[in-house]
Amino acid sequence: MSQTIEKHLSPEDEELGRKQAVLAGLEAQLADRELELASLRADLIQFEKRYLQTVGRRYAILDELRAQIAEAHAHQNPERHNARDQARQARSKAQESACAAGEEPPEASTHDTSSASRPNQSESLRRLYRQAILLLHPDRTLDGEEKKKRHHLTAEINAAYHRGDEDRIRAILREWHASPENVQGDGPGAELVRVIRTIAQVEKRLKTIAAELHQLRWGELFKLKRQVEEAQASERDLMKEMAERLDGEIARAREELAHLAKTGAK
């Protein structure tokens, strides 16, 4: 006569099973959202490269010509204060356009920043920094994955310390104390806590991705990309049309600049 032995799960085991099922669903959702975000970023990067090569470069050329025209007017009319102001504004816009088109590094990058003054590190910041480094130093673990994570966190802590950003170091410590890796012990109780913390991390990441997707899809670059795609569906090459219009404006600006050079030489 056979006997059936029922295995009774503890409340912790039962809850752990439920939480693991929730986590599995969230992780599948997270994988989809990460792929969606990565794909959108890649699409926008490719579109931006095409836009800068086709249109952005022409805007930079046009704005440079307009700056030269404004500067020529200011040189020929030194008594007109507004001419000098217009020349300065045009030159500033030309520099911005050149930077945006990738044809010239930002003006700030030409300065030596190695001797830039750092924020004063207070005693509380130094104390917090030592505490964070001691807790999260990579040498405190032998696990390869955790060591990589600690290297990343200590790099963030170092950057925050040099900025004088005490709040960021505190935020890193709070996130670490709430992380699954910080839960000690074995058994269903400890594993349950780890799963609950992992669920919280995944939910936080999902919210971050949703916010970034929203920001990208409401950005000017995405809107322009959609306009180009809608025009393409109507068999129009909007990018080409923009380039041709700018070529016409560039030609007229060159003619005006040449005329100003002739009149100024007289």
C-alpha cells in the first residue's frame, strides 16, 4: 500500500515562488523595453549623422557667411553700434552651428581644464567619501561580476567627490544598501528579500526607460525624423529639398559677401 507524502511549503517558500514569478514577468518586460530603447537610440543616431552631413553642414556654411557679412557691415559702419552687436550675434550663431555640425570643437574645449579649480571638499564630504570607498572597494569581493559593479560604483564616487557632490555619494550608498547583493544569508527568507529588492530595481529601471523613451519621442530630432519619413512615404525627399534650399541661400550669401568686399575695397 503506497502512501503519498505531501510536502508542505513554508509561507516564505510560497511567497518566494510568487515573487519569482512576478520577477520573471518584469525581467521579460525589461528585456523588451531595453531593446526598444536601444533600437530608438540607434535609429536617431543614424538619422542625425545623415542630417548633419546633408543639412547641418550647409547650415554651418550659411551661418559662417552671414557672420562674415555682418562683420563686414560693422567694419564699414563703425559708428553703428547695432551693426557691431549684430556681428557678435551672427558670429556666436556661426560657432554654435559649426559645433553642432561637428566641424569645429566647442570653444570651451580649447581651454586647458587641467588646472580648473575644484569645489572645496568639506570634512563631511571627505568622511562620506572614505566611508563609501571602504564599503564598496572592489577588493572586498572575489566574485567577478560584483567586482565589476564595484569598480563602476567607485568610479562614480570618485567623480562625485571631485565635483563636490555629496548628495550623489549618499544616493549611491542608499542604492547599495537597498540592493539584492547586500542581503546576507541563505534560505528562503534571505532569497525572498533578494528577489523583492531585485523587483524594485527592475521596476525602477522600467520607469527610467519609459521616461527616456518619452523624452526622445518628444524631441526635435525625432519629430524631424518623422517628417522626413512621412515625406518619403509621399515620394518626396525632404532632406534633399532642404539641402537645395540652403544651397540657394549659400550662393546668395556668397554673392553679397563678394559685393561687400568690392565696395569696402573702394
